[in-house]
Amino acid sequence: MRYIFALAASFLAVFLLTRVVRALALKWRIVDWPGEARKIHKNPTALLGGLAIFAGLFLVLWYMALTTPYILDTSIKIKNLWGIFAGGLVLIAGGWLDDKYDLKPSRQILFAIAAALIVVASGIGIRQITNPFGGTISLVSWERVLFWWQGIGYRLTLPADFFTLVWLMVIMYTTKLLDGLDGLASGITAIGAMMIFFLATTTKFFQPEVGMLAILTAGAFMGFLVWNWHPAKIFLGTGGSTLAGFMLGTLAIVSGGKIATALLVLGIPILDTLWVIGRRMFWERKSPTLPDRKHLHFRLLDAGFSHRGAVLSLWLVSALFGITTLFLQSRYKLIALGMLLVVMVGLGIWAVFRRRAEVIK
């Protein structure tokens, strides 16, 4: 019942706050104007959606942390919560500036780096990863306590901290680039959080505090999705799209390194992002930050999918591969990742040929 209450409270808080934030964004003219080829909306649409998600999520999160034993435990400590909160706040502040002033990519990335470093400094890190062929691989080869505060040591751990930083940056920019169709990024984030919730509440892993954080995150993005579903009345904005990856990446860490779970849910967007960046840099010889309409979700639209059809199809793929994490062991998750690569390549090839066939007609 506590999980149901948390889901409902988070959903309702963000749903109500999104209405307020949308009104403020329109009043302050912090909107996304149509016009570019990659922008498919026809009317100016409010930004700053991440502000509503952040405020609603953490209002409920801090209430639950102070009133129940289901947030703070062995997997999540008070310093970890402060780190997640501060990192999210940095992303929302940076997102606000970008939504209003359209910052250069070189400045946008500074907020994402700062958020990831704050999380690492709070003691959240990937100290080991599961070897698909048995055992674990330690990522701790050097560790030093930098300082003590209130009896808690703050350490620098290598290469674990570097690996954590790279992981969070990859996931944040995956969800940022994924936010090209109404409801796509927010829906997949909710799916990923639900998969981690189900894993965290099984008898094998049983991490009720992680399950609570995951269900709160899922509820928050579901509440926003009501406003973000096509045709969207408000967009995530830079703060919201990076916050999505920030929360998923952090959940994957605090749940005991459920990296494979996050990879399977976000597998197609991650592979698509790597492909697009590689194509821009090595094939087209241009900056990887320049936007275009060559992401998979845009190719599905060009191939004849409706807006909602493309989103629902990508949701389905993410959900199906996410569900496999509930049943597969590490070695078979590696096989599932390989199958996901095949699905992504197949979808991309089909979309290209379908588009060419439509042009010929």
C-alpha cells in the first residue's frame, strides 16, 4: 500500500505542478518555437517541464524519507539523497537557462558534468560490475578518503568514480537526444523506473528503499506524461530531458549495479545516439552537436508511422526488453543486448527503405 500511495502521490504532485509551470513558462515566453525541420510541433509550446517533475518528485520524496522507513536504508543514505537532490537541482537550473537563452552545447554540458560529479561526491558509485561469465569485476583499484564531515568519510575511488561519471553522462545525453517526439522520453523513463522497481522488490534482491525511489520516479514522469502526450502542451526542456537520464542512471547504480536493466530499457536510444554521433563525426565530418532528423524516431515518422504509433512502438520495444531483466541471468542479458542491436539495425534499415519507396511513389 505504501508503494501505491507513493506512486499516486508522485503522479498527482507532478500533474498539478505541471499546470502551474506551463502557465508560468507561457507567461515568461520560455517556449519552443516551431520552424526547424526537426521540430514537428506547429504552435509555440511551453518548456521548463523538468521543473515540475523535479519539484513534485522531491516534495514527495523528502516527505517519504522523513515519515517512513522505506527510503533511507543500507542502499540509500542521507548523503546520497542530498547528492541526488543537489545534482537534480543543478540540471534544472542549467535547463532553465538553456530553455530561456539557448546556451551553446559547450555550456550546456557543464551542468550535466557538475550534476554527475555531485552524485559521485555523495558516495554513489559503481564499485563492481557483474561478469556475464561468472563472478564480478571490481572497479576499485585505488581509494583515498578526501575529507570527513559529520563522521562520514568522502572518498575518491578509481576507476569506479570515473566509470560512474561516464555512465551518468551517457544516460543523461541519451534521454536528452531521445526527447524528439511527444511523450517518448518521459514514457521510456517511466518504463525504466518501473523495471527497476520490480527488480528491487523481488525476494532475490529486495531493496525496499530503492523500490520506493524507483516508484516515485515512475509516478513523477507518468504525471508529466499526461501533459506531454501528443499533441504535447509542454515539453521536458533541457532540464527535464537530462533529469530523466540522471534519475535512471542513478537508480541503476543504487540498486546494486542494475546496469544491464537500464541498458536493455534504453538500448535502442543509446545505440541510436552512438550511431548518429558517429555518423556526424566520421561520415559527414561535422559537429556531433548539430541537430538533424536522422534519429530512429524521426525515421519511423518518415517511413509512415503516425506520431503516436512511433512512440508506442518504441515504448513497446523498451518494455519488452526491460521485462527480460526480471527473468534472465547476466549471461543471457548479454545475449538480449545483442538481440536488441539486431532489432535496432533492422528497424533502421526498414525505415530507410520504406522512406525511399514512399519517395519513389
